[in-house]
Amino acid sequence: MKRIVIFASGSGSNAENIINYFGDNPTIEVVAVLTNKSTAMVLERCDRLEVPAFYFNKVAFKNSDAVVNFLKSMQTDLVVLAGFLWKIPSNIIEAFPNKIINIHPALLPKYGGKGMYGERVHQAVKENNEVETGITIHYVNENYDEGAIIFQAKTDVFSSDNADSIAHKVHQLEYEHFPKVIEKLLS
């Protein structure tokens, strides 16, 4: 059995989609969700979905091996960042080389880097009159959004689109492709 641990900071819609996708999978399971935000809605989703979820603070994440030790204790095969906003510290990257992936709501290398997430990305796409945008699934390294690209999917951006409609299109790509890419990586 391949074991996934998801990191999320917000509502957890991608986390829920991944959990549901692998719910009946005989060879892949989501064993836990970790969050850096004690009020994150992902915790409520995990309660409803009956998936263990844990909150950690900056000290546990950046100044100790607590998170690394937890991931090792869970026999984690893949760490999946699904709307997780903190930069992954080197001790975690070193403990799980090429076993940490992220999804970014744009076609990297465009609109990546520190501070580029969610609404900010979609607003920048609109302001720059892009004709397409999409998602990038990539390995995580020590720099924001610079790891090797695993997969990209595109969608058109029309002049009539606004940041919200762009976000909706990008979310649809995330829900469709993220679980499938995870499955392929673990198969």
C-alpha cells in the first residue's frame, strides 16, 4: 500500500478531492492531512471524511524534526502540497527527495515565486492579458515553485474573464488532473 500525506493551509477542496479519489483504491491511501493553520477548513473536511488531521506550528515545522519524524512514522511514500503556503524546509526535502509534490495555479515558470498564490495569481494573469493559464504539478525543492515540472494543463483566458472566472477554470483543472498525476507517480 502506497501512503500519501497531504499538507494544506486553507479550505481543503483539493485535499478532499484527493481523499475521495483514493477512497476505494486498493493500493494507494491518504493516511493523514497536516495543516499549519489551526482554523483551516481542511480540518473540518477531514473530520467529515474520517481522515486523521494534525495541526503544527512554525517551531515544529522549521526548527525541529517533529514533522520529518511524523512523516517517517507514517511510512509516507508521497507528500502532496494542496494549497499549502509555507516554504518546505531543507530537512524535510532531504528526508523525502523527489517525494514531495505541489500544485501551482499557473503555467510555471510564469506567476510563480514567493507570494504568488490563489487570487494573486489569477489577478496577475488577467492584468497581463494572458490568453491562457492553467496548472503546474511539480516536485518541491528549496525554492518556491522552481522544482522539476511533472505535468501541466492549460485553459483559455478570454477578455470577458475576471479573476474569479479564471480561478474557477483553474480549479476544474486541479480537480481533474491532480489525483490522476498522483496515482501515476505512485503506480
